Amino acid sequence: MLGQLHDVDLHLLRLFVSVVECGGFSAAQGELGLSQSSISQQMARLETRLGYRLCSRGKGGFRITPKGEQLLIATRGLFESIEAFRHQSNGVAGRLIGEVRLGLSEAVDQSVLQRVAEAIRRFRERDESVRIELISAMPGEMERLLLQQRLDLAIGYFSQVQSAFDYRELFSETQHLYCAPGHPLFTDDAPDDQALQACDRVDHPYRFLRSDEPFQGKRCSARSEQVEGTLAFILSGKHVGYLPSHFARSWEDKGLLRAVRRSDMSFDVAFHLARHRAQVPGDAQKAFEEDLLAAFSALA
């Protein structure tokens, strides 16, 4: 009776299948390159390992026993499974597998989404079987998820004060100061600093951006983390605030927003690809990062 299968057992089982398919010991000599006595000895060894007869041979010729027939079916199934395993294991050798989790800042420009799509296209053309998850979140939330290693990569505007992260700049986004109909500045072509300081601005929670904002108004009774919330405050006609130029463009075209002193009240925000330095990336994460960097190089 076989316990654990060893290489010698597989060898003997292959010999057994060959003998059956050839129709006997003497007929299998040419197929196996062995003498009839050697084949007989190895078959006897297999039968001893199993504890039962596999075939009868004598004046009546070669004949497989009922137990031998059952073993033949099981052996063929075993070798089919081994062959399937061989093909699958060889395929995995060069294939990217696993999961890639990418954080993406909200309300990015269409061109940015196109670059992300291009990176996905490049990646999907690789030999891969990978689940990609895209998570839209605010920069602070993405930093938290990166610290918890719940994201592999993140694209956004970050404080760059996290020593645990590596940053690669991808592109920049222009922010303008806006007002809407009903606000005193909407009809003022060149408001002075005093008029600006009288405005009630929308506060953005990410303090690292404020040092770059040309408008540092002291009045602030509105706060929003999302650009949609900032837009709502501005559209009320009671507040001014910063919005990405690409996001505000359609509202400007409709006459519902106006940039305030565009030449000196605007600034650029750098967007980076961030990853946790201590998180060892797998092959799939490395490949996807390469494809992201290649896709965004077209924006440089």
C-alpha cells in the first residue's frame, strides 16, 4: 500500500501505464528501452509497494486485473494533474499576480484621468492576473491609508513632511481665487487689497497649502475639504475661495464664476506619486508604478 508518493513510485507507475498501453512486457521493451526481465522486476516491485496484483502474465497472455484497471484510471488522472500543474507553474513564473491599490485625489483634470487610464492599459498588456483597486480620497486620508499600508501608491498633493514616504512629482495644477454673481468682487475688474481683505474666504483644511496661497484673508466662516463644497460656498455669492482652474472652467464659461486678480492671486500645486518607503513592493506593484511614471512622462 502506497503511503507518500516518491519519485521512484512515479517512475514505476509510468512503467505500468506503458506496459498496459503496449499490451504486455515483451511489447513494452522497445517503448521503455528495457529488457523483459527488468520490466518484470520493476512491475513486481510496484505490486509489492501496492500490496496487490496488477496483471497476470503466462500462457494465457497479458491481462490486467480489476484492481490494476482501477489503478490505471487513477494513475492517468494523476499524470494529467501533474501535467496541468507543470503548465500552470511555468505560466506563473513570468506572470504578475496579486493586487495593486492606488489612491487618487478627487476632481483631477481630465488629462490626469487619461494618464491613469494609459497606465492601466500598459499594465493590462503585460502577462498579468492582477486585481487593481482605485480609491478616491482626500490627501490626508490617502496619507493615513499609506501609513497603514492599505494603499500601495497614491496620487495627490501632499505635505511632503512624511519621512516614511517616497515622493515622485507627476504634474502641477493651477488654482485660482474665485467669486460668483452677487459677491462685491464679481463686478470689480481690479479689486484692491483692502477689498480683498474684506472678503469672507473658504478655508481649506490642508495647512501646508496656505503658505502658497497669495490670498491670506483673515475673515473665514466657511470650511470644506472637497472642491465641491468649496464651489457651493463660492456660488452662494458670499465667499471667495480657491478652486482648480480645470474644475472651475465650465462654471466660468457659464458666467457663474469669475477669477479674482488672476495674474497675482493664482498659484500652482504639485501633485506627487507617493509610496510607503518601508512597504516592500511586489512585482505587480513595481510594474504598475513603472507604467504610471511612463504614462505621466507625457505630461512633463
